[in-house]
Amino acid sequence: MDVYLAIDFGAGSGRVMAGFVSEGMVNLEEIYRFPNRQVRLGDHLYWDFPALFADMKQGIRKAVQKGFHIKSIGIDTWGVDFGLIDKNGNLLGNPVCYRDSRTDGLPEEVFANTDISRHYAEVGIQVMAINTLFQLCSMKKSDDILLKMADKLLFMPDLFSYFLTGTANNEYTIASTSELLDARSRTWNWELIRQFGLPESLFGEIVMPGTVRGRLKKDIAEEMGVDYEIDVIAVGSHDTASAVFTAGLGDTRHSVSAFLSSGTWSLLGIELDEPILSEEARLAGFTNEGGVGGKIRFLQNITGLWILQRLIAQWEETHKETGYDALISAAEDSDITSVIDVDDPAFSCPADMEHAIADYCRVHNLQIPQTQGEYVRCVLQSLAHRYKLGIEQLNRLLPSPVEALHIIGGGCRNGLLNRLTEDALGIPVYAGPVEATAIGNILVQALAKGEIKNRDEITTII
Ligand code: ADP
Ligand code: LRH
């Protein structure tokens, strides 16, 4: 059977999905799922790129062994992180994780002497310490030798594609998370790059979703047991871009519907044709990321289920309950009312998430959770509360208010969170699809291959 392979790397896990379009439907099969984790080594927090690359190949191999004929491959990943390659094409060190402390305090330092409103009016990106811009500034500040040796900067999906095909370029949606693009012209903001003293040669050709990046290299094809040519296609290479491409499309019940891409992060917003670069948008923490088809993803980056993921990882170590069903049911039975600010830096990378929540509650005179159920309830109602705030802020910027919310991604499997969100927002909340990212990834490949003609056809499929 002919399939497209969607390779989707989230911060929590990666997956290889096979998909095909038939009779107006997208059919998906999960081929392989693997964990993704941050690894602390010395003073830094890294991603394990070689292991992730091996897992990706394992997924491709499994698809071949299952008898699938692969028409093309599309790769998407989490945002902002990157690898540097030298002029011989070698990877210079493992990519550093955006939660590394190297960028702590850098935005304040950088914008002490820069007009932040003017900056936002050009790049349209919510200033966050995790962004590529600040990661590069930190390397420059510490005189990092890797920056001097680097020939090209490749964002994570660019890097995976590069080692599959040998072609080095930068896909638009993922590049938009860097805070180095001009939001309107959708290309590198060279003035900004020069202003921060970053080597211009690092930044390559920007390719749009739907472009063929290259062919699977011969040696890798042989290793995978493939004797035919496979295109690697630039999809919405930022996972959120692939996910929101499909969110709410075809929803004719409401004239304005927002999306919430719910996973490690919660990305709450709406798709627009052009960016909103006003001071109001900046102050409300909105970002204008690049979307598929030249669209703009106008959204807030909200700390999402990461907090719950960390609690569960801790409970696993102490042999406590870790199943989602049991934890959510315990949360349903709990009546704690404490609401924490999920975006407080205290929750971004604490050594102990339970302590971080308890300390926050103590300092803010809130009831401190005692049981696992109370911890989960506290996190979920805090997320719902944050979404309400986000929708209110969005409504103030839009000509007419949001009428419905589509929650997509793994987090939409959390029925309690969906319910708490609907109660907080007072508008209909629709859950699904869970694998929105893989679906968006596959649909762009089908568009690129001419199997789907246009967005209207996609709307029917969705
Ligand atoms: P990412 O791509 O950021 O790693 P995913 O879209 O895979 O995120 O979603 C992961 C999240 O989905 C987890 O943090 C978890 O909260 C939620 N999740 C996964 N499985 C379940 C489940 N069975 N019930 C409820 N929530 C779940
Ligand atoms: C979600 C995500 C999000 C941010 C973050 C770094 O997986 O891509 O949109 O960019 O990771």
C-alpha cells in the first residue's frame, strides 16, 4: 500500500505515522512511538539527537517491513531549538534544550537598550527566553566556539531532514519560532540579525511547506531496505503549524473558532491571513508564527501539560500512581480550589514539581495540595483558568468574539480538562483529533504530491 510517513517529534514523545488519503478520508496507522527526553550533561540540558535520529530510522524501517510503499516523508518537531553544522556537514554538538538555563534573564538584558515595541512590530513574536534569538545571544555572549565554527543553523526538523537528504535549508513555519523573521515579508530580518551581531551566513534559504527538500540518501535508503526513491517534503515543520492547519477547518457551526493545541505546551489562538503587530497584541503576549499556506498563527504560548508530565515522572520514581485514568478520576473527586499561574517561571524547569507547586501555594496563601488527586486537580483547573484569560485577551483584539474552541493533540484526551475548560469559557469546546499534527503533516505531503488539489478539498476531508 502507498503511504505518506509523518514523523512527529514532540518534547515528550516522537512517533512515526503512516497515512493515506482515500475516498475523502485520511487514514492513519501508528507505526512506532518512542520517548523523547532532555538529558542533563555537565552544566547543560540537551536533546539526544543521535538517539532520536536512530528512532526515526527505526520507524521508517518498521513501515517498510510492514510492506508499506513510502511515497514521501514529512518531519515536524517542537519549536525554537536547532543544531549547528560545520562546513563539512558535521553536527557541532548535541542540540541544547530550550529549557536550559543559558538564556535566563537574557530578554531583559537584550531589551534594556532596544525598543521592544518596534521589535515586535517587525517580528511579531512573543518575547520568550526559550526563543532561538536568545539562545544565539547566549552563545555569542559566552564566546561559544561552536558559533564561530558553524556554517549553517538548522532548526530541529531541518536537521533531521538534512541528515536524511543532505540538503540544508530552513522551513518557514519552524524558522518563524526563532524571533528572527520579519512577520509580514515572511523571510529573515537581516537588520535584526546584524543588530545582534549574528553571522548572516548561518541562515539559509527559506522553503515553504509543500516544497520537496530532497531525496532520501542512498545509504540510508539501503539501510532501511528501500530500493526506490523517496522524497522528503517540507511540511508545516513546526509541530504546532501542522496541528493547527487542520484545527476547526470545516467547522461551519461557528463563524469564529479558536484552537488549543494541547500537549507539553498549550498553544491557544486563531489563524489569520496577516499578522497583528500592535502594542495591544504584544502586551497581551500574542505571537504571530508562520502557518501553512502563508497563514499566520496568532497565539499565546502557555505552559501546558508539562507540569503534569513532570509530576507523573516524579511519581513514577517514587512508585506512586501514574496512570492518566486513575489520576484524572482522583482529580474529579477532589475539591481543592487553588489556582496557580502556570506560566510562572517556577514551573518551567524545577528539580521537584511537587515542591514548586506547594511553594507557590504557600507564598500565595492558597491551599496546598496533599494528595495526587489534589495536585492534578490544581494543575488542570489552573490551565482552564489560563485559557479563559487567553480567550478574553483574544476577544479584545478581534473584531468579533470567539464562538467555539477546538482542542487538538494528546491533551484533548483529558476529559476533565476539556470539561473544566468549557465551564470556564462558557462556549462549546470540541475535542480532537488527538493526532492533529500527523494529519496536518500528511495533508501537506498529499498537497505537494498533487493528490489533494487545494484547501477546499482539505476542508471536506477534515
Ligand atoms: P507533545 O507532542 O508536546 O509531546 P502530545 O500531543 O503527545 O504532546 O500530548 C501529550 C500529552 O497528552 C501528555 O502530556 C498528557 O497530558 C496527554 N495524554 C496522553 N495520554 C493521555 C490519556 N490517556 N489521558 C489523558 N491525557 C493524556
Ligand atoms: C510545542 C511547541 C510550541 C513551542 C514549543 C517550544 O511542541 O512546538 O509551539 O514552540 O514547542
